[in-house]
Amino acid sequence: MTAHPIRLGISRCLLGDQVRYDGGHKRDHFLTEVLSRHVEWVPVCPEVEAGFGTPREAMRLEGGPRSLTLMTVESRRNMTEPMMLFVQRKVDALEEADLSGYVFKKESPSCGMDGVRVFDRRGRAGRSGAGLFTRAFRERFPLVPIEDEERLSDGMIREHFIERVFCYHRWRALSLDAPTRQAVVRFHTIHKYLLMAHAAAPYRALGRLVAQAHRYRPMDLVGQYGLLFMKALAEMTTKRKQANVFHHLVGHLKGRLKSHERAELDAAIHDYHQGAVPLIVPLTLVKYFVAKYEIEYVGAQTFLNPYPEELMVSHGM
């Protein structure tokens, strides 16, 4: 497959740009110093790009789930129309960016992902909303992984997001490379154990789909596969699921491992399952033995290398 850059959308303030209503920023160290080495950022600030300027009067969402308005807090100006004109233009333009993910600014009335405060007529706030730009982005790009910077401070959520970004990017690369049915089957083959570690039902559905690949035109097959693929990955993995996958992988090493090697590997998987060691411990051991004994089928599995090792965190997962 052709190498395409991994592009992620991001709220500009998270990169350190001074675009917030008070002229400040919310620079995030992980995003700017670590993840930035592996992706291209596509920065967006809806308020600035809609022409509201910096600094500017604070704004908030008002109304209900079906009818939201963006109001300035002090002067009570309705900014919904200029914001929505920008939003429509921007989501159209982002079609060309081919994003593999997006990091939004938490609680922003334009970019908040979930839990954004929405005020009713009496000035009472509920945290049931999403930013106006984020809502439109989700509707246009339902398969693209999204998160906000606060949730990414949780190691499990961060790794889940990064995994989905890299998986989505690989699927998009497949889609853009004039895919064949055989290419889709190969794609499924190398993602088999990664999918197994997430969701059983979508994993089985994907298996049935590729088994009937001959019934679909290639582009239709890729599209159907992508829907189920991202649905499966949306479900977070667990230690139990990961340990189960490790045991499946060890099965491919039967007859190759020496008794002390098997004991070492079994102990690492057990300790991981019990939360005594992080995922990187059994993962490194499996990769070592797979390379040592040249088990090509297992070595090709993305479960062993879902994304750059630098992006893994030691959180006991």
C-alpha cells in the first residue's frame, strides 16, 4: 500500500496557539512533544476562523438538544449563524484533508466532545451537550476516531485512541489504493488478533464478510469492511481479552519453545492478566520468540505492533 501521512485534526489552542477567548492557549505536552513526531496536525479554531477574533467575549451554548444557540455571555449576542456558516464550510474542506483522527478541546462550546454545558432559559446548566463544530464533524465523519485532551490523560483511553487512529489510517490507505478483494482479505488476516482483543461479535461478522468477498465489488467490500472494522475497535480491550489473544499466539509456537521459554512466557501472560506487569512485558516476549523461531504469520500481526512503541504507556493494561 502507498504510504499516506497520518493527519489529525486538532483544536489550535492545544498546540500552544494563543487563540482562546482570553488570548491564551492550552498547550498539551503529549500532543505537541510526543504524538507530533508521528502525525501531521491540521489545526482548527472555529471561533477565530469564523471571524470572532482574539481576545473575544466568552460564549456559551443555550437551548436544548435539538435547538442550540451560541450566545455571548455579557452582551447577549447570538453568534449561531456565523458559527454555523463556518462549520459547514470547514467540514466540507476537511473532506480533502483525509483525517485519521481528531483531538478536540474539552468543554468548548464549539469543540467540546461531550459534557459541554448547555444553559436553559433560567440560566441553569446541564452537561449534556457537544460543541457545534464537533457535532457537525461527527455527522460528516462518523468513523474517524475522536477524543479530547483531558480524556487522553488517561493511559488506557490514550492507547485506545492511538490504536484506532493507526488502524483507521491503514484502512483508509487500503481504500485509496485501488483495492482488490485479495487485498481486503490480507488486511483482515494481519488484523485478526487485534480484532479478537476487542469485540467478538464484530470480529466474527468480519470473518463472514471476507469469506464471502467474491460476492462484493472491491470498493463495496472495503466500505462494508471499514464499518465493521471501526465498530469492533470502538469497544475497548481488557486484560482478559488480551491474555486470551496471547494464549492463541503461544499456540503457534508449540513445538518450538523450550520448556523454560514456555514457562517464562506463561508467567508473563499470567502476571499481565493479574495486573502485576504492563502489556509491554508479554508483548515483548512474544515478539522475541516469534522472531527467534521465524513464525511469519504471527510476526505479521498488527496486534504485536499496532503503533510506534514510543506511544505506549506503562499503565498496567
